[in-house]
Amino acid sequence: MPSLTPGAGDPEQADRAGRRPWRLPTEVWTLAALLAVFGLFLGLCLARGETAFVSAYNLKTIITHTVIVGIGALGMTLLIVSGNMDLSAGSLIALTTVVTALVLKGPVGNGAVWGVAGGTGALAALWLSAHGRFSLAAVGMELVAAVLGAVAFLAAVHAGGPWLAVAAVAVGLLAAALCATVSGVITSRFRITPFIVTLGMMQIARGIAKWLAANQTVVPPPTWLNTLMTVDPGLADPRLGWLMVAPGVWLLLGLTVGVHLLLRLTVFGRHVFAVGSNPATARLCGVRVGAITTLTFALGGVFAGLAGVMQFANLTVGDPTAAVGMELDIIAAVVIGGGSLSGGEGSAIGTLIGAVLMTVLRNGCTMMGWENYVQSIIVGAVIIGAVAIDGIKHRLRG
Amino acid sequence: MPATAQPYLLLHGVSKRFGGTQALRDVDLAAYRGEVHALVGENGAGKSTLVKVLSGAHAPDGGEIELDGQPFQVRSPSEARQRGVAMIYQELNLAPHLTVAQNLVLGSEVSVWGLARDPRDRMRRALELLGHGSLDLDAPVRSLSIGTQQIVEIARALMAEARLVIMDEPTSSLSADDAQALFRVVRRLADSGLAVIYISHFLEEIQSLAQRFTVLRDGRVAGAGLMADTSLAGIVRLMVGRDLGELFPRTPHTLGDEVLRVSALHGYRLPRGVGFSLRRGEILGLAGLVGSGRSECLRSLFGLHPARDGTVTVRGSGVRITALTPARALGLGLDLLSEDRKDEGLATRLPVRLNACLSSLARLSRFGLVSARREAEATDHWCQALGVRCASREQPAGALSGGNQQKVALARILLHNSDIVFLDEPTRGIDVGSKADICRLVGGLAAQGKAIVMVSSYLPELLGVCDSLAVMHRGELSPARPVAAWTEESIMLYATSGRLAAPVTEPRSLVPCPA
């Protein structure tokens, strides 16, 4: 087999290429930044004679506090790699907490069942109308999806107990995915910039959340969902001691691996990179650009929904005013992790490191007893610095 | 002619090296005041590098440059401007929303108490010198034609007291009338005592404009002299260094059954009622002027350009052209090489591997998971077969040279293995060696039984490579005739007037025609 290892052609050219920064994965840079920030705060705390910063409990706290932004940022990574973004992520999180709490609170009436059937059907219909071909089979598939959704929901509610919580989570995710899919269809069909579309969706989803919750917090009875974000699960429930950290942290890690593999190994991932790097090329090469865009939005919505479930676990109530402005933290985590807002670049692992870095900053500031405004200024400066470093890297490469 | 014995600009032994490539090697050049000096050469011959050295964008590695008897060592374009060297590029550098007057002094505004004062009489004089004294100084630049905008750009150079004007392909985006107006301006510039260096691919315009010429080939001076002593054919020989026949080797191939039939293809504006048929192993050339609808025709057939109506038959089965998308066209065994390599043909920031495999991921994957090994093997195989010079398959495609980028774009098409291939300007902007490689490859594809439609603006290439040829004029396509029935003259006649000359069988001329 012919091989094109470095040096196969012109040795001089290969030598130059060997020194180029693209040989180093971007994650290495982000990790270095994380270690630097961590070391800085460690030094500052130790200088004061404080050791709480590196205590096991505080480290667990840091990683637990990363979960919500981190999961949202994984979905945002897909969107940003594909050259899009979703400003409605914070609103979708709030919407999910409200919808989940409402289903848990019960009583689950016929309205909710019809809502699930309609929602599932609408998701399929949106998808087909935007990117599929109309046929009886397609409409049939929509009906089947709607019926299956409703039946599964009914079964879960009927089983009650822990299964009720599963149904509540599923409905919450469905709501977030539906909103994001609408954004995706509008973006890809009407060629409106995602910035504007999702800015609108940010208001709409927030409005729906407030409407459903009647402008109040929704307080459901406690379920196993509430243990998802306990910093020390062994203290809350001895049977969960083997988890060591909050179940949400394991979910975050699992999802990071999942998104990493999705982006690097699958055809879908390749297409997401191609669409983000150059939509015209992707189209020329036979990639269905609109379908990839919508699917990416839908996935981003599911991730925002999962972040919403974690937020709910944290709050134990449905709060329509939760997570205001969190989309910006989420986008910042992706950018710090090497994502480029012009598309075609980004990585799940980088995003995870970026999200942890943001939490370490905030946690470190708190440990130092600095005021909230100091945190804001430092976090803002770090975001700008990350983008500036990215720009310098691009120019070196250029 | 007010030429003085002392050259105004003198280059001696100028060299420039970029990594492994010697872009300029011992270049000598002498330009005189009052004369237009033509700089010619194929793409990649080193013209742009030389211009960048003169404009201060690149520093030469060796050699001496003298301007007006003084050593000329500038480190930045602004320093070059201060020494009186002005650059006119093919892309205009004007602020479209500002007025003519504002553009003329942009960057060198004079202000009194913070208020801009326009030296209007100097502006008038500059425009009058160029024969455009009546131009409205308060008109926004974007309301002017491209040709007039170019005049404004040259007037700006005059306002900055330029004494050496370097023009890089100034007519490539102009209409014929605007180009004629520009020639008058260039002559006036020279007559007023400036030295002009004029770079162009259009040899006829150089012949009528320039007094001296220098031909670059592979970074060296291949020849220089007085225009009056030389013929166009002589310059072409210096440019390519060999006869054109050797540049376009033919691979013997035989024609089979019809695989594609197009009739009454209408776009919304272009093309209009296009029809042709294509057989296995056939190379059909589409000639015509830029903007005549050649690209739109191919793009409609690939589903990239909206078509209004038309019947397309692929291997005997009809296809609704209005429902065609690139994904579906690929499924039918069609493929297209885009003329816009940087913005469409390649995702330049993604690695070579991903670019080569993008159309064929379905074949290289199982259950939605891409096999990294098969992907790497396929990329290596085609890069090797096409002679792509790259440091690694993970290198961003944009980091390669133009010719190698085009080969990567072709690798994608070969890997996907469609049997009907549309090539839109496959050799545009790449070096002579890669051009010959690609022409040889096209012949090889036909020999394998693929059917090819090739659009090119370079007639010798079409005449050298194709089996049959049709010419586009304002969206209408001439009947396809065997290539031997065409000459460059009869092609240009149809392309410019829509009239079909009687088929002739004279030996072909070797002078490239401006198309």
C-alpha cells in the first residue's frame, strides 16, 4: 500500500510541516491552560494557608458544578462545529425544568398524553416536511412515532414510582428538542442566520416556560432525580456510595466520550465538520446540508434538555427563570475548548476542559473570598483571551 | 518616445525562495520612463512574487534593485508607496460607499481644524491626465462601472506622486470597451513620463500596448526584448518552453454507447435550450466566453444551479432536472469538479483525507461508523496515483499549492468513481506541469470508459484534449462537432457572435486566444 507518511514527498516540506501547530491537538493547549489556572489558584490559596481548595470535597464540587454547563456545551460543540449556534440553550434548560416538574407533579391527565403524542408526531412531521420526501409511508411513520410515544408515556406513568420520573425526563427532553428543531428547520430552510433565529427562540421558549408554570416555580414531590447532582451521593444514600461523585458527573463524562466518538468516527460527524468548514463544498460533495443542520440543532436541543434535567435535579423544582444567560457560559466553554465560531473546528474533550476551567475560575474566586464582580471580570477576560490565542494560532498556521 | 538611456527601475540577479521552492532565480529587468514594460509568464512563473518584491510585501533573498539610480530596499508596501511605486491589482482596493474624492485621498487626508480638506484641483488634474476630467467627484464609487473604478484607482496612484506604476492583470474583470479605455489611460501614463510595468495573460493587448517585454518561466527570465522585434508566437514559445502539442498529450480511447442525453435545458436566465449527447469514453469540450452559461449548464445538470426545464436521460432512464440535487446526482453516477476551488471545490481548512473521502463516506463506513483504515488507504492510493505532493494526509487542503489542491479535488471524484464527470475549468490557476498531468488524467479517464464534459477558457487545451467540442454564446450552445472541425478562429467567432463558421480542416494555429 502506498503511504504518505511525513517525508514521503519532499523532505524539506515534510520537515516544515512537522513543526506546524496543527500536529498538536488543540485539547493539549486547553488542558495546559486549565492546569495553569488551577495551579495559580492553588498557589494563591496555599499562600494564604488555605487547603480547602484541593480538598476532595471541593474537587467534587467543582466537577459537579461543571455538569450543567458542560452537558449544554457538548450539544453546543456539535452546533458550533457545524457553523451554527443556539442562543436559546438557557431558555431550553428552564423549559425542561418546568416541563419535567409538571409531569412529576401530576396528576397526568389526558392533556399530557395528547401533548406527548402530538409532540412526537410534530417532531417527525417537522423533520419530514423540511428534509424528507412526502409519501404515505412517511406519514405512516409519523403516526407510528406519535402512537409509540404516547403508549410509552402512558405505560411509564401507569407503572408510576421511578418510571414516572423517566417519563417526566423524556417529556422534558422532547420539549427542548422540539424547540431546537424548529430553530434548525427555520435556519436551514429559510437561510436565516442562526444568531437571529435562536435569539427569537430564546424569548419564545422562556415565554412558554413561564406560561406553563403560570409564572411560579413548580414544586413536585421528590424522586430519584434529586440525587443526580448531590456532590457526595454516599452521604445522601449509602447504596450510591460506589459512585464516588454525583451521577450527573458520570453522565457528563459518558456524554463527552459519546460526542467525541460521534464527531470523530461517524459519517454524521464528518458531515458536521464539512458543513461547518464550507457548506458549498459539502453540498457539492453530496452532503445534505439542510438535513445535517436540522439534525445538529435537534441534538443540541436534546443536550440542552439533559442540562435542564440536571438543573432540575439541582433545584428540585421547575423554575421558569432558571439559567438566564447560561447560553453564554455554554458558548464560552466551547470557544475556550478550541471551537471556532466560524465553524469547522471544535472538540468534545476540549469543550469539557473548557467547562471545567470556567468552574475552577469561579470556585477559585469564591475560595479566595473575592466578590462576585471580580469573578465576572476575570471570566470575561479569560473568554477574550481564549479567542485571542485561537486567532494567533490561526495566523501562525496560515 | 521620451525614453532615456538610464533605466528608471533596474533589477539585477533578484532571487526569492519560499521553503522548498525557488520562486525567483537571478531575475534581471530594466524598465524605462515613458515606456510600458510587459511582464508575461504562465501562472506560477513568478510574476506575482516579483511584483510583491517590488511593492515591499516580500523581501528578496538576493540581488540588487535600483530605483532612479538609488538602491531600493523597502520593507513594507507603504514604504514602497512613499518611494513612488504604485500597485494596481485586478481586485480593486476602493471603499465602495465613499465618494470618488474621498477615495482619492483615502489614508492621506489633509485636515484643517479636524475637518477634511479635499485638494479638488489636484484631483481634477489627475483625472484629466487620465482623460476622465469630467468624472463627478461626489459620486459614490459603487455607482461607477468597474472600468471607471479602475480609473479612480489609477488616479489615486497619481495623487500619491507615483512614478512607477505596476499593473497586475488590470483588464481581467473589464468589458472590452472598458479595457480599451484603460489602454488609452495606460498610454497617457507612459506618455507623461511614468514607467509602467504591465502584467497580463492577454498577449494581443500586450502587443499593442508595450514597448518592451520580459518573459518569466519557472522563476527565471526566459527572454526579454523589444516588442517590435518579436512575434506573439515567439513570446508563447518563451512562456511555455516547448510546443503546445507536447503539453496536451492524447491518450487513445474509443467511444461507446450514449450515456447522457440532454435536451432543451433551460435555466432561469442561462442556459437557454441547451442540448447535447455524450457517449462512453467521450470527452466533450464546452468553450465560450466567461459568463456565457457554460458553468451554469454543468451546475444545472448536477443540481447545484436551479433549472427551469429540460429533459435529461442518464443511461436510458429519464431524470426530472428540477428535482435534481447534488446528493441525487452523485447517486446517478454524475460528478462535478467545481471551478471555484477555494470556496466550493475544497473545504480548505479540513485535512486532505476528509476532502478526498467526503463523497464516498457511505462506501468507507459500516453502520454509520467510518473505517479510519479504509479512509487512509483510499486517500493514500489516490494521492499517490495523482502525484499529490503533501507532507501528510492530515494536512489542511488549503496548505497545498494550487495544482496539488486541484489534484485532491480530483481524488475525491476518482474515489467516488462516477462514470459521467463534469470538469469546470479543471486547469485554471495551476502550474504548467500540473496542467499537463490533469490533461493526461482526463485522457486516461476516457480510456477507462468514463464520459467527460470539460469546460475551459483555454482553447489550445480544449482542442488538444477533447474529442468533440461545442461553443456557448449567451446561453445557447452550438451543435457539438468533432474537434477537428473547429479552429480557434471559428470557436471565437461563435463565442463572440453566435455565428457558426463553415467547418474547415486547416492546421490549427498555436497562438493562445484570449478567451
